[in-house]
Amino acid sequence: MAYSRRMVERARALRGAGLTVMEITEILGGPGKTSVWRWIRDVRKPAGRAGGGMDLPRLVGDGPDYPDIDPEDKDALIERLRLENAVLRAVQDVLKAESLDGMSNREKTLVIDRLRPAGKWSLRELTSSLGISKSSYEYQRRAIARPDRRAPLRALVRRIFTEDGEGARGYRFVTARLRELDEPVRASEKVVLRIMREEGLVPRWMRRKRRPYSSYAGEPTPAPPNLVRRDFRSALPNFLWLTDITEFRLPSGRKVYLSAIRDCFDSSVVAWRAGERPDAALANSTLEDACALLAPGERPVIHSDRGGHYRWPGWISICEGHGLARSMAAKGCSPDNAAMEGFFGLLKREFWHGRDWSGWTPARFIEELGGWIGRYNTERRSDALGGRTPAEFRAALGRARNGPRNRPQSRLTQRT
């Protein structure tokens, strides 16, 4: 754990005042004996205990300087250090922070109100230690005591974030939902963002600590050229498709792999399959499902990375059989397939990260995944589509999806 420079300086000053490592550790409350010893090992402990005739001006010079304290008044020095330590503890409780830098007057007022009931320090000492005037402190106290005029809006924001957004959507989604209520609420994105920050409403994220799944398997066949060149726009449906495979590792240790194909016309998921093995059958069946939806004469470009699935004879044969033009990104260059990578990032932010998947079997997980993809196509609005869903965008342009009406848009591939 990283500690602030101020805490290190307090430890060194206490050492200079004659305290032992154990006593300094107890006063600071946070760091352990090893950390404290590392900080003070260059500061020589004086021959006597506090009050034993030490040369305090020299020793205090190694730590913080207090012009208002007589360098020979060791008790006052220790009491000031105790005050600063109490202030930082209160800051940690109120702000979950280690530093006083950047605190607003409102936040400083909350810290002072937390410390005043202890009765150890006067208001003057507390305001001086935190760098806030008494008049500003009194103003903030009155402001905090006033009723929150945004209380109804806060309740709506919390409900939309937790229920409609399932804890995975950001302030733009919440702002749009507010305007779609039966009684629309007009609030700017900045106001919604500020409320979400104050309420601690942060979309769930989980840092990926392990090496991500890679489907690269060398160069079994010649790679086709990159026809897309990072231009993922399409004015027609079924003109430019993107595909890739991503991995989900369940707590049980079993893995699920998703193969998906996106249409750049409306960003919809044309076809997908999921299974426990990222083999050629998973990729090939996804492509066959997508090709079954093509109208006569439609021959899209199918763009992928350099994964082995897209270099093997089965995939090439399907592309040739349906007249698809193959396009492939450069080796190890994810920006060449950025739109597909972005979709998987969105999927994992809103569906995968921050949820407890303990006890989920691959079959149950795949079913849940299919539900999210279905809602993505028909319910999730996108700013890039003018605030419409992929289905609404296609319908507005008179481009109904081809294929039998009762044909499922996705299939499951489960291996036990």
C-alpha cells in the first residue's frame, strides 16, 4: 500500500521527538512496523526520551516545519502531529482518500464535523489544519443542512442505474432514460454525471489480470488483403460483416467461447454461437447461420483477425460457396478489427464484469448470454444510430432482416 508523503514526514518527526517504532506505529494507526522502520532508519534516534534535552530544531528539520510551534516545545509538536493524523483518518473515512490535496470546502467541512465531537481540538485548530476559514466552514454547514433540491432526481437516477441499466450503464444512458419516462425529466448530462459521482454509482468493471484469449495459430494459409482498412461504415445491410471469438472463464474453471458476426450497417449481431471449445466448428456454424439470412445477390465482405479459424479450409470453403469476400487484419493489430473488439468490450462491461457467476453452468450461462444479445439488437439504444436500437434503425430505413420469420437469430453449441 502507498502512503502519503505527509505520513512519512510525521513518522520521521515523531522519531525525532524520541518515540519508539512501536509508539509511532500506534499513533499513525495505518502503516506497519516494517514500513515505519524503513521511513525512519535514516533519522538517528536521540540519546534520551522525549524531554531528555534533545536538539529538536535539527531533528524537526527532517520532517514538517511548524512556524507557530516553539521547536523546544516537544509536547506541542507531538500534539500537532496527533491532530494531523486524526485529520487524515477522518479524510479516509469521509473521502476514502490519502491526501488533503484537492478537497473542496464542503468535504473539509464534513471532516471537521466528524472530528469536533471528540472535543480534543478547537474549531480554530481544525479549520487551520484543513486550510479553510471559519466563515467558509459556517457557510458550508448551512448549505449541507439545507434540504437537497435534487432528492427526487437522485432517486430516479439510482433506480434507472440499478434497474434499467443493471449497474452497467453510464450517465448518457441514464440521461436518455430520464427523458423517456412517462413524465419526462429534463436534466443535463453534467448534472446526471455529478449525481452519479456523489451517489457512488459507477458502472461495474473488473480489470483483466490474465493474458486474454488469442486464436492466432500461425500462418496455415495465405492471408487475404485488408479490404476494410479500419473504415467500418456501411450504407447497405449485409455489405460489411465483422467477426471474432471471445472467451469467458467461469468461476468453476470451465470456459465459454462466443463466436459472433456483426453487420456494420446497423451494428446488429447477425448470428452467433457459443460453446466450450473454440474450434473450427464454432466459427463455421456461425458463418453458415449468417449466410442463411442473405438475400439473392448479397455477397458481403467478411472481415476478421488472423485467428486460425478464419484460415482453415472449412471457413474458406463456406466463403467461396456463398461468394463472400474475405478480408483480414494485420497480425497482432487489434485496431484493424476495432469495431468488433469494441462490441466485445461493451458486452463484457454490461453483461459479464461485476456479476457473481459462481454456480453457473456453461449451458445456463449461454442461455443468459443469448438473452443479452437479443436485447442488444432490439432494446439497446445507440447514439451512433440516432438514439435508436439496431432493429429500429433498420426498420426506419425499410430494411427488414431477411430470412424466415421464425428462424432463430442465434443458436447454441454446447459440449459437455
